[in-house]
Amino acid sequence: MSDLQVYLLAGGNGKRAGAPKAWLPVEGVTLLEKQLSFLLKRFAPENIAVTIQDGWQKRCLKISPKVVWVPEDPKDPPLAAIIALIKAQPIRRWGFLYHVDMPVWEPELFEMLEKAVPTAEKEGLEAIAPSQGGRKGHPVLLSPQTGSVLVTLDPAKDRLDEWLRTRREGTVEVPF
């Protein structure tokens, strides 16, 4: 079991999807249940933090009472949710960050990124992203040093992807 952390953004309204994506069905369960089923096989529940909408706590606690559930206003920009996650569960080790609707249920993807951590630390990298054919994807793996800087950003004007372009970010070529 990995000792890294996971930050999952799942509290959005899903305007384009017609409903919150966390509760959309996939393979007989909700996206949130599918993500957590995958994650809980690889990470301790205490190392998983998930943004949710206020009012979802009871439903989410039934999925896993030990996961860190972080209510966040779905009208706020995504960076506000990321900041809320980091404040609720500070980045103590490297942490994966991605959205609930990202179908990244490949154990090999997480393993490949995790194996890149020692080299990234030697090179002073702050983030690692998977890449295929030169295009970066998800999940992004953030170093512990990024947390204290991320919480100072302004969610009204800043974006994680733009901020990452100003940082030392490495990539890992993945087959999918």
C-alpha cells in the first residue's frame, strides 16, 4: 500500500453533465464509489481527501468513514477546492491530484508516477505529470513543498495549470 496522498475533486455541480459527476453511474456504481474503490486498494483512507458539496457528508461517510471529506461550495473555482483540500489535509508526502470524472483506474499509472518520486526529489521537481505523446494528463503528483505555496494563490484569478507552468514540473511517459 502506498504512503502517498490523494486529493480528489468531486464537489462540482456537473453543469455540462446535467448532474454532479460524483453521482453519475458507471459500471453499476457512482463515479465517486468507483474512484474510492480503486483508491482504497492502494492508499490508506486517512491519506485520501475528497471535496464534496455541503449536505453530502452522510452519503459519503457510508462510502468510507475514514476518508477526509471536505465540503466546498460548487460555485467556487476549482482552485478554491484544491486549497480547501490542502488546508484540511496538508501535503506531508507527495500527493496525487485529479477530478472524480478522470477515468484513471490503472494501477500501473499510479505506480509509474510514484516510481518517479526519488528522481524528482533529486532534481528538485515540484510536480510530476503523466504524458503520452507529449500531452500531459492526470493525475498530477504534487510535492510536499507545493502545499504552502498553493494555499496562498487567489482562486478568483489563479489557476493550477498556469501556476504549474511556472514551477519545476517533470513528466513520465505512460502507455495510455
